[in-house]
Amino acid sequence: MQFSITHPMHSHPYNPELVAGAGIAQVAVAAEKAGFGGFGFTDHPAPTQRWLEAGGHDALDPFVAMSYAAAHTTTLRLIPNIVVLPYRNPFVVAKAGATLDLLSDGRFTLAVGAGYLKREFAALGVDFDDRAALFEESLEVIRAIWTTDDVTFEGKHFSARGITAHPRPMAKPHPPIWIGGNTAAARARVAAHGQGWCPFRAPAVLARTARTATLDSVERLTAGIADLRRRLEDAGRDPRDIDVVFTNSVGGSPGDDDFDAGAFLTGVAELEAAGVTWVQVSVPGDSLSHALEAIEEFGSSVVAEVSR
């Protein structure tokens, strides 16, 4: 089992310590020292004021911020949480990802989702109703441009002839692609294109807001993993080669007064038995010092125990 954190800029307004270069570097270095396997940033280039005031959060550009974190670490994987793929031209995503993978010595994982905020799509000039088709085409383009020269692609949204984009990523055949979403369609995309599935915990109300399937228990997650494995086997792929990422709801969150490391470990064991390979962990964003303390404590009370 491995653990990953998203940089704790999860409020509006945010704590300015967390967006300074020194703050990003300190969080990344602390995560690596504590034994975390992954570190990343969210992706909201154009959120609405209404969404921010309703519990949303500000964000940095994930590729720029991950590059800065990469320069201060040596083993930590750079895993965004997540890149909304339809927001961007896939050739640009492929170039940014290849560059980050090279500069980090092969430590980049492209975690992507289809997105759900209609007004953010509108601000970016992207048709919300086309997001699924954009997502599918983008996955095809990125995999092709990372592995092939003289690429020709004809789709509904992208048309390219004779494209060669070097330098290629360091990872072979290409950086892992993790695909977000709780639906059967997301799992079908993993079977066709991905090396990981990253659903998120979504009670019914949140699932409606995020336009995805309800996923509120380990039992539902286990059923989803079983469905994913069937799809992988049907595609001639080994399910053991695919990562599954999820959050642990048992024991609270690091940095909280009532955080219970023993209970958290019990929850981790239950997730591992279900087939989860990475646990996404939330750390506090009220101050840089609190985030660093929580990361260090989690490393000694949880990561070290799992690693025994």
C-alpha cells in the first residue's frame, strides 16, 4: 500500500504560506521524508465565485506546481488530483506531461478526469456536453504522441497529420495514466487506456452534484473493483498491473484532534483487502506548520507501520 497527498490548498480563501515556493517545497519534502509515495495538485483554472463560496477551493496550475515540487524531491511521484482532461488540448497535455516526466527522472503519473463544473467549461470555451467524447479522444492522442512518431489522428474534435513530439517521456512505454470517475464508463476507459482507477468517495448528494455514481462504502468500492477486473480480463490485461486509488474514512484525518492512527490502519487493511493499492490522504490547510506536523505524525504512526 502506498499513500499520496494533494497539496493542502483546499479552501477559499487559502493560506498564503501554502502557495509560496518555500511552502510548496516544504510540504513536498516533508511528504517524501514521511514515506508518502505521491504528491500533487488540483486543477481549477477558472472556478466561479459562486462555487468558491459554496465550499470550493482555489488552485495552482498543477503542471507548474508539480515541476516546482519535483525540483525539491527525488523519489516522490508527481500525481495531480486530477487534471480535467477536456479543459486542455491533448497535444499540450502530452508535451507538459513528457516534460515533467523527463525533469523528474520518470516520476510523473497523469491522473485525469472528465470534469463536472459547467461554468468552468463555459469560461474555457469547452462544450460541457462534449466532455466524454473529448476525454476519449484525448486519451487516444496522448498515448499515441507519447509512444509513436509521425502520428496521424482524425477524430471529431482533433485532426492531426504527421505529428512527432520529442523529447518523449522517460517512463516506458509512457507515464502511467490513472482515470478518475465512479461510473462503469470510467472503468471501461481504464480497461482500454489506463494503468490506474481513481474513484472518489461520493455519497448520493455529492454524486449528483459531481454527475457521477454514488460510492459511499467499501462494499460499493469492492463491487466496482470486481467490475474493473472483469473488464481488464476481457481486454486481455492483468488486473494486478492496475492501481486503484481511494480515500480511507476510518480514523479521521491527520492533523485533527481526534485522529486515531490505529483505526486508520484498520481502515487501510480493509481497503487493501478490497484491492486498493494507493490511499489518498488529506492534510490540514489552515497553516503551513499544521500541515507539516500532520504529515510528519502520519509518517511515523501510519506509513511506518504499514511498511513494517
